[in-house]
Amino acid sequence: MFLKISWKDNIHLIYYIDVILPIPLPKLFTYQITEAEANFLKVGMRVAVPFGKSKILTALAYRQHRNAPSAYEAKEIYQILDEAPIISAPQISLWEWLAEYYMCSLGEIMKASLPNLFLLESETIVYKGDTELESNSEEEEMILRMLDHQTDVKVNEISNLIEGKNAMSLISKMLEKGQIKIKEEIFEQYKPKLEKYIKISDEFSSSDKLETLMVHMSRAKKQREALLFYFHKARQVDFLKKSQFEKEGNVSASTIKSLVDKGIFEIYSKEIDRILLENSNEGLSDLTDAQKVALNEIIENFDKEKIVLLHGITSSGKTEIYSKLIEDQLKLGKQVLYLLPEIALTTQIINRLQKYFADQMVVFHSKYSNQERVESWNKILNHKNEGQIILGARSSLLLPLNNLGLIIIDEEHEHSYKQIDPAPRYHARDSAIVLGNIQKSNILLGSATPSLESYHNTKVGKYALVELNSRFGDVLLPDIELTDIKDKHKRKRMTGHFSDRLIEAIQESLSKQEQVILFQNRRGFAPVVECETCGFSPNCIHCDVTLTFHKYNNELRCHYCGHREVLPLACPACGNAHLNTKGFGTEQIEIELKSLFPEIKIARMDYDTTRTKHGYQKIIEAFENREVDILVGTQMLSKGLDFKHVSLVGILNADNMLNFPDFRAHERSFQLMTQVAGRAGRSENKGQVIIQTYNPYHQILQQVSTNDYGAMYKDQIYERQQFKYPPIVRLVKITLKHKNNFLLEKASDWLGKSLTNQFGSAVLGPASPSISKIRNLYIKNVLIKIEKRTALKESKELIQKIKLSFESIAEFRSIRFNIDVDPY
């Protein structure tokens, strides 16, 4: 419902309201409201406001006052769009912290938080003017004739009418002559899902009337049968769906229409949920002794108002502990936010938790439609029973939570929690901790391989540490074997990308009717296609990167911008017909497996096979139901998935991860390999992991093979102390982007010198990243290391001043300037 209160009724009392607009500008905008509107409006309600010459945008009411803006004359608001706030007070507090800490605008956070259907925009409506001048052109005559038959039309309808000619210039001319007028209207985009139901008319509710009706229906055989089926079904269900009535009763739509026309049946619509979770109402599983000890330690630390890190090895039963804590919070009437890093993991956790809590769960992630997002938002906002447990990826943090008792951040080490582009570039784990402090809720981080930052916080006393060192059911950790493929190549014991040891282990597992997971953290067939004569490799025309070959479609693809090309038959440089591939991805592994094991059912899980809404779910369910014997995948496989029948995990090339140019490469390699290894042997039989590598003596691989997180932490934290990287210092990364590389070089030099003048040797760069051009934009990075003892707020203020100076230079205004606090 839209509400418009005229300011003319209270012209002597003028109030002002600051609003948040979904645009990347740091300041708020002030609009004029009346006393009546001021009394009605609350913080967090949407208002439609004029912006610019003709645009109307959705804004959020932020602050009321009586001070007129000095720089411009405040316009009136256009409409009030809500009867109650659509965001909660704690949400506003979190937005303010996000804007300040991550150096972005409230408008950017608003746009990231609200479902798109809440961000209404205006549409220009054209209607006939008062002046009846003769038309100068055929197009003008066509528009006026259209307006004779329709009261008003939209601009896009006029564009279609005159077939691509410049509609806006024509409309401008007609406006000047007074032939037409225009107005801006806004449209609510959310539409609830409605289901049609059937009921008997009140006129025939009595038994006497029904008997008389059935007598009259003796000749209308189909209508009589439809009535009899209705009475039979009405005894079983309270509400009868029209679709169900047609299908189960074999009743045609024309029969139902006839009964409706006679006033016997009534059809009505009822709003239903788009997202329904089935509840089996199972009780929670009993905890093992080790789990009970860990649970008690967590609760004791919660009583001391401490953030808790649960360091539990893979398959130790962390989810069962989470479930017990969730149950306790529900008894207190509190909400629980359960954050997960990936949609793939969300799918499996939903299946596990809905056994206990389905009627109280809301799921929220990027694969949901806009309509589904609005429904989830409203359930949480309106304190509905289904909105007590919120389960989802990082964007769930931005929902209108206002009664939080517990925040669980599962797999807290995952870098998927970090939003990279667009702003706000927040880290969901760190932001969730702030949200927990705002709402005075308990905070639990869980991981088998905690991030160095979180583990370091336990060492300095900031977090409490609870450890769970035994697997559920006392299942042993898998044996991890390092296979030297350099030696295997020399001895000619490699078949494609499989060592004889890995092939032997796969055959052994398959012979026991067990399943296998193979991990290769690169999708496609091959990352490089190269001419064997001149060495030419096809590059993306928009990015500074070689195109990846996808054999299934026989095409080359850029994994950064999506550009596609057909694989050339010959080298474009020298004409040679022989093109070789270098490196390998999941698609090549799948093809080699089909050649090695033609009778075996093989599936692949990567970005290419999980693009659809239920892509993850279908693959995971097929593997769980043993419809697939071998699952090949990328890092999606490492996200805490639980498969009971997997006895073997193969990591095909560990060296790519270890040699990545990033200070976190060794930490992430350990986490990724340990997590993937943890998918093996999660039931009774001990699992096996085979890691293929050219350097089996690498310290990280040795630590993975012994599951020695402590040794990895000591080595990595020493290096971070030596070279000053997080968690020892804070990082702020500034990224400049522009299509003109010469201008970018000039601008980045200016920025580098300005930052160095303020921060000295703490500035690294400017430098081009390993991929220096993406989507036709060249990139330069500057990294600033800020010591923990330095005031972060003051450092950010300096950076903002330098940014303002940078943007005041006319030559540099077209350059994109992005700030990322705590990158990587």
C-alpha cells in the first residue's frame, strides 16, 4: 500500500528527512516532509523520492530533523511506500559499522542488502496534453492516435510504436508544444504466489439444500461426479486446491466453470509460500562423550560472554553440537543465524537440519529468485515461526535480524565469506561478530582448519578455544599417501594424469562397492592451448589471460569475463594445424576416467555443471544415493560435505595450489587438502587419501599427511611476523581500473607517491596484478600495511583525503577507485 500525505495541509510546519539512496555516493540526501508525514514515518521505511531531473528512486528513511540543507533546496518526497519499517534497528547499526569499517557508502550497503524487488524505480508515463496543435510528422500523429485510444502509455510502448527511432527526442518536442504531458509512476514489483482453491457455496451448505441439488444434478453426470468427489475429498483436507481437484478427481476445467457459473462452487485464491521445507519431526541425535564435553565447554564460555572457536577435526560431529545449541535458543524464543560459505554445503546442511527444525527454518542464498528472497525477508522481519533459524551464505548476514540469540559461522576459514565486488567488500565472519556484539548474542566459529586470524585470536585471549579431536563414532582419520609423480613420469607409470598407484586404489575401492572423490581445483579441459610450432596461445580479447579449452562444447572460454570462441582448426599466427593443450581441468579428468573405467558412473561438480538453481542438489543427491561411483570436482568438494560411502580421495595436482602467488597460498593449500581428505572414511571403514605431487617433501604436504595443524600454524605465523602480513598487521588494498593503460600508469604513480608521503615504507606498489586486464579495464593495485598499534580510523581518514584529492583532478575522474579493507 502506498501512502501520500499532502504537505499543503500543514504548510506552516516543514520537517526534513535524510534518506539513504541505493547509489555509491558517501553523503545522505535531505527531502522535505510535512508534520503529518513526520509523525507517520519511522526509520527504515521506504519512501519514493525525486532524484535528478526526472528520476524517482526508492530511498530509506534514516533521520528526521528541522534543518534545511544549505547547499540545495530540498524537494518534497513523492510517496511513502511502507506502513512499517522493512529493516530492523540492529540492521541499521550494522550498516553504519560496515560503511565506516569497509570505507563504502550506506547506499551501496542498502543495494546489497535489500532484495531487488524492494528497490522500485519510476517509469515515465505519457498522456495527452491540453494543446491541440497540428502534428509536424507522421510519428507525432501515430503517438497522438495511440493516446486517443489509451488514457496513458509508457515510454517503452512509444519506442516500440515508432520502431527504434529516438523516442525521447520526439517526446521532448511534443512536450514543448504542449501536445503531451508526462508523469513518473512507481510500481510494486513483488507479487505473492497465489494458489486457487475450491469450496462449496454457502447457499448449499445445509443438508436439505444439498439433497435438492443432487436431485437436480441427476442429468448432468460429470457435474454430479465432480460434486461427489468434492464431498469425499472435503472430509480429508481443510482446503482443496483447484489443481488437486482437477488431477485427482479427473474433473475438467469446463465442468468446474459450469458449477461456478451456477453458483454451486466458489473459487478463491490464497497466498502460499514459494519455499516449503518438509519436516520429519525427528528428535536430535545423542551426543558422544567427546561432543558432550565440547558442548559444555562452549556453554561455559558463552556464560563468560566470549566468542568461541570450535576446532573440530573433519567428521567429528560439529553439526550435532550446533543442533543442540540451536534447540536451546529456540526454547528461549531467540533467532539463530547459521552461516555457511557455499550453496553446495547449504544444500546438504538443509537436508540434515530440516529433520529437526524445518518448520522454523528460512534458507537464503544467491540461487533464490527475487520473489523467494522477498518472502524470506518478510518472514524474518515479521517474526514468523518459519524465520527463527536463518540458514544461508554470506548475504544472510544482511537480513532484518532483530532477536538473535546465536550466530554460528561454519567453516569459518573459507575465503568465500569475503565479498570482493561490488561494494560493500565485507567479510561475513568478521561482520557477524560485530552483529553479535550489537545484538548481545552468542557467537560460535567452527572449522577443522581454522583461519590463522581466528586461531591467533585464541592465542592472545580474544576468543575461547574448544577442541574436538576424535571423529564421530571413533572412526579413524584416513591414511594420507604422497605420490611422487615426477618419479612416476620417469618410470613411465603414468596413464594420462593418473599414477599407477591412484588407478590401483580406485580399482580397489570400486571392487568393494565404495565411492571415490577426485579433486582438481581447475575447471574446463585445459587452461592453455598452444601451437607446437610457434608457441602461440589464444588470449581473451577483453582480459590479459589465456583462454581455457572446454572440450564438451569444443570452445575456448575466458573464466573472468565469459568471452567464448570456437577452437580454431589451425594456429591463427602461423597456420600450423597442430595445437596442443597444457595443464588439465576437471573436464579432462572426467574424460580420462571414462576411458579407464568405461562401465563406471562418473559425475562432475564444478561451476559449469552447477549453474542451474538446483544443480548442486541434483549432483549431491545422486552421489548420496549411490547413483554415481566417482565424483570429480573443484574446491566445492571441500566444503564440509558428508558422504558415508567414500573410501578414497585423490588429489591430482597439489603443486598448483602451493605455488600460487599469494601470502595465504600455503595456509589455504593446507586447509583445502585437509578438508578434501576429510571426505574419506567418514563411516566404519578407514579411508585413504592419495595426493599426487612433484614435491612430496614440501613442508605443507608433510603437515597435511600428518594432519598437523599446530605445526602449520607455527610456521605460517612466523612468516607473517617476519614479513608483516595479517594477522600481525592490517591491510588496505586500493585498486585503480581504466581502459587507458597510459592514463592508469600516470594516475597510479600519483597515488603511490601521495600514499608514500603519508605512510612511508608501509606502501607496496603501485603494481599490476598477475592478471593485469579484466573486461577491457587495466588494473593497478596499491597495498598499505597498517600496524596494529596505529589508529586504524586515522589511517582511513588519510586514505579518504587522498581519494578526494585524486578525484578532484579532472584527468583522473574517469578512473575507478576501489578501496578494500582486509582483502584476500
